[in-house]
Amino acid sequence: MLHAASERGLVRSCHDLSEGGLAVAVAEMAFAGDVGVDITDLPSIGQELSLEVVLFSESTTRFVVETTPANAQALRECLGSDIPVAQIGTTCKEPRLRIADANGEWILWAKLMDLKEAWQKPLRW
């Protein structure tokens, strides 16, 4: 179904959550697109999970998908009712990553260039 959505042009970008979880996937997408992100609605899985688990759980078969506001409903319909879908945030022009907790408090507010440097630095040896 995700492939069909991509073929229809409903997916701007997509990243799996298998290496670093949600926070890392969103950061890597922001680096690649050189676009800021505000995560304001962290996903709920029907049980109480720690913030660390929500942000860094490396589960397979989970994806972050970026679409346009105009395509959001069509994407949901294409994915069908059997696949849980939630809007977790929006992109922005400011080169930053912000993540809010369930109370709406910013728990992360960082410049993309600082995050990208921290991500790439260990690879330079």
C-alpha cells in the first residue's frame, strides 16, 4: 500500500524506523531535505510508553512518511483502514528540529547543522 501511495505521487519522502527510531528517522529526513521539522503529536500505541521508547524504539515495519497537506487525505485513503496512520508534525523553513512531549513542552530544540555534525562526526576518522 505504501508503494502504491508512492506510485501515485502521494509520498514526498519516507524513512523506516529500524535504525535509531522515530527521532533519528525524522532528523535524517530533515538533513536530506534541508528542511526543519516540528514534531508536536508523538504517536500513541494504546499503552503508556516512556518518551525514550516512543522516540528511539527500533521497530521494523514502521515508517515516517512526508506528504503535502493537499495529499494527506488521499494518502490515508490509499493506505487503507488496516494501517494505523497519524500526523505527528509539520515541516518548516527554519533549519531546526523541535520535538514536543505530550504536554506540549519542547523537549528538543536544535539546529539541523548541529545535529548533522553530531551525526557525521564519528564517521570522520
